[in-house]
Amino acid sequence: MKGIRAFGSAAAVGAALLMAPAVSADDVKLPPTMTFTAYDTGTAGFNIAVAVGKMMKDKYGTDLRVLPAGNDVARLAPLRAKRAVLSAMGSGTYFAQEGVFEFGAKEWGPQALQVVLSSVDCNAGSLGVARDTGVTQISQLKGKRVGFVVGSPALNQNALAILAFGGLKQGDVKIVEFSSYGAMWKGLINNDTDAAFATTITGPAKEAETSPRGLIWPPLPHNDKAGWDRVHTVGSFFFPHVATCGAGISKEHPIELGNYPYPIFVAYASEPADQVYAMTKAMITGYDAYKDAAAGASGLAAARQTKNWVVPVHPGAVKALKEAGQWSDDQEKHNNMLFKRQSVLAAAWTDYGKSNPPSDGKEFLAGWMTARATALKKADMPNGFEE
């Protein structure tokens, strides 16, 4: 695609892009070159980022590089190193903010990530299961193989949240680890695993559906309150959602599943508000140019933004949403509370680092989770994770 370049290595990304003079159209000013990170090539997040990039190239002359990465740590590393400005993330956004799982390691800690725009469309996010397993309900996955991705707490925790709907825990299934999201789905096709988490519109899921194994999405009936209570215990960011698009799904054959915003375009809090404003406004005003260019892109509409989610919206994006008439006093209050939460987590991490924490990785994480829980309780904020 003209103007869009995908790279397999962060080393290919220039660090000087943020210092280059801006080009503009209307009142939006963008650098001539920018870098986003996203999930693997062919995934919904990657395809949507490319579609946005084409719009920016056509309308503003900005050359957008989309850098694919197989897990959350790899997606955020270029942002933290100032080699990329935005990432098309999933629920790993929340885990990174909270400093849990891989982000509880001493090299990371709570990350001050903030939302630019996110998508909720006709798709859903759930466990896709190989049809040849005979599984039709989540509870029937007991004893089956479920894919995990090393370094991707989002995908792994999401899988556990869906399993929880069927009353299953990690010990009830056989976990098979893969190096990346793409490798996991190839594993399903190659009969190395039986189930894998994805958005229903992702390319690998469509490939699995047409493979000899086939693919189904066991439903999460919305009237099953107990099942949904179990989901929320593990994944508080999920909400019931009727999927009408994706691999084997249509308006004529919808499925009651769950969802959360994906992709979630995020930036660090340190990203200048004027630049985030420009990127957000470009995505809002250029919406018609990319909304039909990739499955799920239409969910980025300003009017379809998820309100009062678990991660704050960047001040630069808030300005653009206000101009679009898509911001309220209630959301402002909620957003400020989330900014405060990020400050509490950052202070807790700093204090923990000064407390001579254990050098062993597992002991370090355990100590941090205790310190984190204590700090949040003192601030009268929910923990969100088991201690």
C-alpha cells in the first residue's frame, strides 16, 4: 500500500521523526513521518492501523510506518523508547497501566498509557475453538489445549476470562505456549492447540475457519448472570456484546459473546498534547476515508467511543473529542479519577523500588503486588486483581 511501510524490527524505525517539521491540512498538523506499533501483520489491529496510515498519507502527506509486534511488551517498547508515537493495543493497555503480569517486572512497572481512540464494532473478542474438537460450549474445553502467547498478558488473561464463563480455571486446561499471536493461530490450524483468543474479525481466525479443522465461537449467553460474574472476576474490562461479523459470523447468524475496545490506540502521558490532538483530530475528520478500508475500522467513530473505561483518555484526545461534541462532564470526572489512579500506581512503584525489593523475579513481582494492593486500598481505589 502506497505510503505505508511495515517493519519487522524496531531497529528499522528512526528516532528523529518527532523532530521533523510538520505538514498540515486544514488545522491539523502532523509530522511528515510517524511510527505506530500493532499486533502481527494481518491482524485486525494491524490492518486498521494501516488503513489509518493510508488516510494520513493521502490527506496530510504523512508517511506512517506500522511496526508489527507479537506481544504487548514488544508493542510498547518502541513507544517507551520514543521510536513510535502510538500503539494499536488490546486489553494489555490495562495490564500495562496496572503494572501486573509481565509489567510487574522491575524493567517495567505501571505504564502511564492513555487512550487516543478505540474501536468497538460488529466484532467480539473471545476464544475461537477448532470445530473438529466437538466443543460447542466453553465448559467443554475442560482438558483441551488452550493457546497462550509468551509476553502477552492481554491474550492470556483474556483467554482465562472466557474460560471462567464456563467455570474453568487455568489448571482445568492444557496450556500451550507460543512465541506470538500469529504463531498461536498457526498452531490451532496445525493441531498444536484447540483454542485461541482473538477478535472475531482477525485474519488468522478467518484462515482457521477455512482450514480442515474449521472454527467455532462457543457463545457466552448474556442471560447467564453467574457466567458473566465469573468473567468479570478475571477480566473486568469485558462487556456483553452481540457479534454480527467475523469468521463464521454474520448479521444473519449472530452470536452472543463479549467484547472490549480493540484496537485501542494509546500514547504515553508524556506524548505532547498538541501532537496527540493532531493525530486524534486527523482520525476523526478523516474517518470516512478509512472506515470501510479494514474490518473493525468503523468502530473508531468519535460517536462510538467507549465511555468511562478503565484507562484514561489523553488530554490531547479529550480536546479533539470535545470539539467533536463527544465528551461530557461525567466522563471528565471519570477521566480525572483515572489520572489520579495512574499517579497512585506510579508513586507506589517508586516507593517499592526504594524498599530494597527482592532480586528474584517471582519474589519481586509478589512483593510488588502486595505493595500495589496496599497503595490502592489506602487511596480507596479498587485493586482489580487478586493479591
